[in-house]
Amino acid sequence: MLQPIDKHLVRERFCRTLKSYGNHAVVQKAMALELTEMICQAEPSQAFERLLEVGAGSGALMAALLNHCTVNSYYANDLVEESEPCLRHLLNPSAVREFHFLAGDIEQLDHLPSELDLVASNATLQWLHHLERFFGEMANHLKPNGILAFSTFSTANMQEIAALTGVALHYHTLDELERLAGKKFELIASREEQRQLTFSSPEAVLRHIRHTGVNGLHRQLWTKSRYQHFITEYQQRFSCEQGVRLTYHPVYCCMKKRAR
């Protein structure tokens, strides 16, 4: 069953995991590095006058970008306003001259910066309701030939959890993402991969999910019997040599705003 996104719950879960996210979100950290490399290949000068990051969170992408690029004005958006201190802590005066934090749902914000050179987003777009509208809005705020670069997750993401609970986000294929953005952007580069993490037990998988906040789909009360059934089924169906597995399915896109 595809689960409608409750943005209030998403905010609540990610707010709760701000301190633990950086240590447990190993895939999302790796995605930030991959996306930064893609951005640097698209813009060899690695210099941006005005940059907007959507879903900045605890700062994995910001840290990677500021380690490789110089930015005059860095605009960071996140649904969780408590993210701001985490991001300010990462600021490197030699890499960014001014910083602005935009708290709130990117799909609801009325006043976004204009004349942007780059819009970047890591592991966030799967939480949006209207992707095609979002791509159009970002194009409106980018300069001609400005870059949109994002990573998100695709259809095999956390397939083990979906198989056992029957609940999943509505993930898009890479082709669908390229098509949705294609009205406003020309593709520079894209790729996808599957990464499997291994854990000692199903209980460890649940702890990992809890520490990263990626369980912001719905409020679910686990009875003792339901919990035990989940643990038993996970062990039986998704075991491997090291314990049990959990699949992530990242996709990466780097695009240039169409001239017309």
C-alpha cells in the first residue's frame, strides 16, 4: 500500500533524530559525496554565486559542497527549523560569505531566492507531494543554464520493510524523474545504484531506521505479537551471511535549466 505523506509526522521524526542522523545515515552521507562529485563535474569552476539547498537536514550535503566549492550566498531550506544550528556549525568562512536559513515545507514557501546558480537536494525529494510542480518552481528561480542536482530514492528502496508491512512511499523510477523534470531541464548526467546494508539482527534494522528518521510514513502501534511476527519473518526472508540485509536504492540527477 502506497502511504500518503504526513509532513507533520515527517518533521516530528526528523526533528527527533537530528543528533543521531549523522552517525547512522551512512547511505545518505555517501549519496551526498556522490552528488557533490556530479555537481563539480557539471561546473568545473566549483564556484557558485547563489545556491539553494532543499532539505539540508543535519548538513551532509552542505559539508561535502563546502569542502569542494566556494559559495557567495548559501540558502538552506529544511522542514525542521531545529536544523539551523547544525548547519551554522558547518559554515566555513573561506567557502561561503553569507548564509540564510529558510525554515518550512519547500512546497509551501512563498518567498524563495531568485537568480540561483545551483539548486541541490540530497535524499529529500521522496517526501514531496508534487514533484513536477517542484521542478517547475525551481526552474523559475534558477538563472538560465543554472544547475539542478538531486539525489533521491527509487522503487527498490527499503523493499524488505515494504514486503513485511505492506506500506511504502510512492517512489519514482529514474526515467520518471527525468521525464518530470524534462520540461524545464536538460539532462547532464544521471545514474542509479542499489546498496545493501547488513545488520546483526532485525532489531538492529529497526534501530537504524529509528535513528535516521526514515520511518516517517505513519503512526503505527506495534503489539507484542505483531512485533515478534515482524522479527521472525525478517530473519527468515532477508537473512545473509553477516545477519540480515536492508536495501537502499539511490538515484542521482544533474540537470541544466533549458534556455527557453
